[in-house]
Amino acid sequence: MPPRRLHILEFSQLQGKWESLYVKMKCMHIFGEEFIELLEIMERFASSSKQQRALLEQVATSLSYSADFYFSFVSTVTPLPEPDLVATCTTLRAIYVKAWNMILSTCLSGKMPSWPAAFMSACVVVCSLIITTDAIAVIPPAARAQIWPEAQTMIRDLRDHLYGAVMEMLIVLAKGAKPLKFACWGTIHSTDERGLETSMRNPEGLRLMSGDKAAFDAMAAVQAWAAKYRDLLDSDDWFASKPFTPTTIPISSLSRFLIRSGGAYI
């Protein structure tokens, strides 16, 4: 049987795309409910924002195919032919680079309504790479040596270049501020002249989002999510570890990544 390659479809072309993604994440047992909840915020934002949909679906593509790569080695229900490892890693690296380039372009737009999409996308693409490195860790040594140059380049692209650039661009996009610390993403409740309770989005937050209600709601949801999982965010930094070698790839988690962005934004 010939080597199997990942067949790449854009996320928007997949049937039941978000539901399928949730199932993959839950079956993997790498991340907990905190990550599923972040994906749910992304899904709602993608469905309500035409401007950010392409970016959010591209990073979902990276996550979906990282999961497929993982299941090729870690857990499969039915036997699959051996994947073409070099071709697969090359393809995954191209997907990651495309996603990071889209995130950088979004940051460079200078539009504050892009911030929640860029922030969530950066989190998800890093988690995609965590999944990939976890899979590489269990590949038999002989096969791992075959793909290590490509895999190592993929990891270094993220750690040394793309991730740092995105973090800097998020700061620039917010003009040096920390948007998730703002108190303007809530709802204001009041009573009208008839004695009926009314609610509205905070006008100051809506102004910062240029009137974009979908972006406001996404920012409010991410802020609530970060507050809910604050203890998880105060943990070890995945990027503080020494450069990986084929035998020391750490099995990581979302909480071990987010401390870096958490320290900057939460």
C-alpha cells in the first residue's frame, strides 16, 4: 500500500466542521474543557463576523490537521497505511506558516476589532503545534530521525520567529494597552421610564471596537474565559524550556503556553 498523505481541505469545505473538531480535541485528552470553551468562542465569532471568518477558519484548519497527524500515531480506531512522514510534516509546516502570516496581516491592519480574532488564533496555532510535537514524540526513533530536520525547523519557526512577532504585533495593535484588563467589555443594565429593565453593551467598549458588536462580544467572552481559568494560566511556560531534541519533546498543555500571553494581556 502506498504511503498516505494528509489530504488538505480548507476548514470551510468540511462538513460538520466545528462539531468534528470538538470530537477530535476531546478524544485526544491533551487539553481540557478550557480549550473547548475557547474554540466555542471562536466558532461564535466566525459565524457572526465576515471580516474575521477567513482567519479563524484557517487556524481551525491547522488544528484539525494537527489532530489527524496525532491520531496517525497515538490512537486510531482502524489500521491506517503508514503516512508519508516527510511530506506530511512539510504540509503541516505550510499550514502553520499560512496561519501565522494571516495572523500577522490581521495585526498589521491596525484595526482594534481584529484583536480578539488575532489573540485567539495565536493561542490555537500554538496548540496545533503542541499536538504535532506530542505526536512526533511517539514516532519510532528511526522514523523520527527521518523527519526531524523538518520538524525541528517547524518548531523553531514558531518559537524563535513567528510566535514572538505575533505577540509584539498584538501589543502594537492594542497601542501598548492590555485590552483584556479593560472594564468596558460588560453589559450596562438600567431601568427605562416604564420601570422595565434594559441592557446594552458598554458604549466605551463598543466605541473601541468601532461599533463592531461581534468583536465586542468576542472580547467580552475571551475576558470572561480568561477570568474563569486564571489559575490555569499561572503555570509553567512552554517556551521557557530548552530547545527540543528528538528525545526531549515535552508533552505540553494549553495552560503551559498561555502564561506568556497571559502575563502580557490578562
